[in-house]
Amino acid sequence: MLTLTPTAADAVRELVADSPIEGNGGVRISAAAPTPEGTPLQVAMADEPAATDETVDERGAKVFVAAEAAPFLDGKVLDADLDSGRARFTIADAGPQNGPASG
């Protein structure tokens, strides 16, 4: 399953707080249309998960992973770089140095 770094959790919480989403909303990661280079992933705000989504809830940040994207994200870590109020998300393999901090 996907995990979040503390920075990614902060970014997701900030995005949700600054959006018109209410209640238990979060960020949804899904697969876009396949291209010759592979299957790109897309990120969008979502009021709630779809019925088949996996929900990752870490440090109060909710990420909904679409069923078709879940196999690509299993064992991965979502990180974010915050720059001028914008978040740039990256995905890396989970490992001792990439895993989420406990706390």
C-alpha cells in the first residue's frame, strides 16, 4: 500500500483545507489514459473515495487510490515539494531511507 512522508501529508492537508471540499475529502490518484511511454498517474481533489478506491489516511491526510492505480503504487512512498504554495508530488520505492517517519 502507498504511504506518505510527513511533507506529503502536510501538502495534502493544505490542499484540502484550501479547496471547497467538505467533510472527509482528500486527494485522489488515478490512472490516466495509457500512452506509448506507459500509464501516467493523475491527481485530483475528491469529496470522497469511489466505491473501489483504497483509502490511505496518514497524519490526517487522506489519499484515495483508484483501483486501477493501486498496483502501481503498492510499496511506494508519496512525497511532496512545497514551493510558493504549490505542491509537486513524487513517488518513490519504499525503503529504509524513503519510508514514512513514525510518529
